[in-house]
Amino acid sequence: MRATRLLRWMAPTLLGVLFLAGWEWAVRAKEVPPFILPGPVLIAETLARDWSSLSVSLLITLQITFAALAVAASLGLLLAVLFAQSRVVEMSLFPYAVILQVTPIVAIAPLIIIWVDDVRAALLICAWIVAFFPILSNTTVGLNSTDRNLEDLFRLYGASRWQVLWRLKLPSAMPYFLAGLRISGGLALIGAIVAEFVAGTGGRASGLAYRILEAGYQLQIPRMFAALVLVSGTGIAIFLALSLLSHLLLRRWHESAQAGEPR
Amino acid sequence: MAKRYATGTLAVEGVDLDIARGDFLALLGPSGCGKSTLLRMIAGLIPASEGRLDFPADAAARRSIGFVFQEPTLMPWASALRNVALPLELAGTPRREAEARAAEMLARVELGGFEHAYPRALSGGMKMRVSIARALVTKPRLLLMDEPFAALDEITRFRLNADLLDLWRAERFTVIFVTHSVFESVFLAERIVVMAPRPGRILRELAVPAADRAVPEFRTSAIYAAHCREVSHALAEAMGGA
């Protein structure tokens, strides 16, 4: 048991270290110029050197990501509850939620940026569109999969609609909602980055995507990689944080949290 | 009473039962004889297509029903205590009082000390005890049980049978117990109603007098075996008639 847990950390870490070492070695041995492919060491140095400007951009991207995630979570939950209360509402709105989901965000982001004056708000809307669907669809499934016998029991004791929702349906849907949230966390970041790319807003107050674009134009490839590392790192951190949240909330009762550590 | 589903299937036909307060009645029959349907009609979970249910006028009857399903049917996100307190809280009992009564009821089903355990941590038998405690916490006049012990192993089932009888003797609520086990029905019930399938109907009623049950080690006694044989014959008749 201990050995497998150790292996779970050791194996991917070792592979990563080997990969980075190989990369560094290849770059040095073949004398690849940094504007084609910088080595990991140079990227790390650039990240440290440019931290002051990159961290400002990171903060901006994070703000949009979390704002979008928060709106997606609350609106997705709210809409799912509405769907669970009324079949008519579900039948009329769900197809449009699907349309919103399948339309590529890159294609509609320019329109949103034209229509919405405030760039921050436009970015938020784009990130929200991408992040919103998994929460809505997962929570809807969760709300509809309550134990039928428990529903009968609530009926037998004359529970009100509100009591059924609050004490039965929402707790049943919780694992589904959290699974949706874990997917949406990463999607919100992707949505924010894509929208920033399309918007291409300059100036000091712009997000990580613009730093990547800007570095690309200026052929500062190490800086481009440094920003990319930050984006990936942020995505991983968001996923881990949401996994931990899910684990803490479900560990006492749900099978998915039974293994003893976040997955 | 009768029940016809929208599909045209006649699930239960011409059932006429007179149940007295404090009866322990078993509904026994093969699968598809409508015993669960009948129980759900009595609980008011599904409407009867024909006929009606009469409860004694003085009983606030509708509210005074406890129901135990075949599965424990517990809320996995709530502790044993919270599960048992649920019916009281749904009726508006303040949380503190509901939990105090729930704790008392858990002790009655020999689960004192497991108040804060989650269903996942409990064995099948213990979960069923929680389910029974939840059904009894409102002090119902009528306890409806739908093959509650069918999924348990025999040793656990025997113990729960005996404990259920003890509770019933102490409280004297009315029990309607659906089962497909001849041995369980003879061990538990004073009145055994044998049902036949397609359409579900009452075939015969047999009695196990309290005096017979008073013999020591009833489960292994000759009189128990005699009752079992009699009920088995009735059941065979029910199956043969189909």
C-alpha cells in the first residue's frame, strides 16, 4: 500500500526529470538557438527574471478564470435546479445550452469582444461559456438520479418540494456537481486564455495569453515558454485544488472518495 | 381494493382485508402476486384504482405510518443519527429534540454508540436496523415492511426477526410484513395472508396463535414445523393455480 503510493509520486516525477534532462542535453549538444527551442534551464531563468511582469499577467488571468468559474458554478447549479423542478423549462432550454457548448469559442469570441464594450467583461463571458456546460449537465444528471425509494420515503412523510430539493436532491447531486466543477476549472482557464488571444489586448494590464503573443512577435521564445509554463502550472493547480475540495466534501460517504486520496 | 396499471395489467384484484390494531400480519406469496403493490397502496404511495382504505377515525392515520423497504434506503451523506431523525425533522420537530429521540430509537435497535457512523461504515444488518429505527421513530400505529430482510444472510435475518418481535411485543404497533419466506412468516406473524399471482389476489388466510408461539425455542419446535408445512401447502396451491 505504501509502496504503491510512493510509486504514484515517484514514477511520474522520475519520468519528468528524465524528459527535462534529455531536453536540456539535446539543446546543448545540438547547439539549438534559443529562438528555436530554449532549454529548461533558460526557461526557468527567464521565468525568475521576468517574474514581476509575468506575475501581474498571471493575476489578471486568474481573476478572469475564477470569476468565470464562480459564475459558471452558481448559474449552472441554479439552472440545473430549475430543470429539475420543471420538465418544460428543461426541454426548452437544454438544446440551447448544447448549442452554446458545441460552438467553438474561438469562432464566437471576436463577436463577443465587438458586442461587449468592457474587455474584462467580454473575456469573462467567453470563459464562462466554455466552463458552464459540464456543471449544468452533470448537476442535471445528479438531480435526476436520486434513489426512488428515498423519494417515496420523503413523500410518505409529506415532505415539501423545498425539503425534497434541499435534503434529498441537492445532496444526491453533490458528487456529480463536484465532478463537473473539476472539469470546468480547467475549461475556465482555457476559455480565458483563448479569449485573451482573440482580444489581443495590450498594455500592462493584460493576461498571460497576451504575454505569449507579445513574446512570440518579439521572438523572445524563452519568455514565451515561461508564460506557457505558468499557464500549465495554473491549470494543474486549479485541478488539484478542486480535486482536494471534492475529496474533503465527499470522503465520509461517497464511493469516489473511498480510495483515501484525491484522484 | 384493486389496482390496474395504465398498461392494463391488473396487479391486485378484489382484496378485502380487515386488520385490527396490534395485528402482526404477513403477506406471503410468489413474485408478481401484488404484495408490494398492495403495501404501497396502503402506504398511500400509489393510488388504488378501485375500493378504499378505512383507517380508524380517531387515528391521525396517514401520518402514523412507518415504512421499511427491501433495501435499507438510507441517505449515504448523513450519519445514522441524522437518518433516523429525518421523519421527525420533515414534520417540523426542532433538530435538538429530533436528534434526542433518534438517539433513543437507535439504542432500542441496539445501535447505541453508532450515532455518528455513516451508512458506508455499517454492515447490511446494521443498516437495516437504522432503517427500522427510522420507521419507528415517529411512533407509528402502522409499520409496513416490504421484504425487509430478504437481502440479509440467514444468521442476521434470524436475529433481526427476533428483535423485531421484541419491539412489537413492547410497543404493539400494527405490522404488515411482506415476505416470500414461509419460515419467516410463520416465525413472525399471527395472521398469514397467502396471495396468488396474475391477478394478485388473496387465496387463503392462516393463523399462528400466540399460544403456539409461546413454546420455548419456537423456531425448532414441532409446532413451528407443522405451521410451516400448512403454509407451504397453501403457497403451493397459490403457485399451482397460476
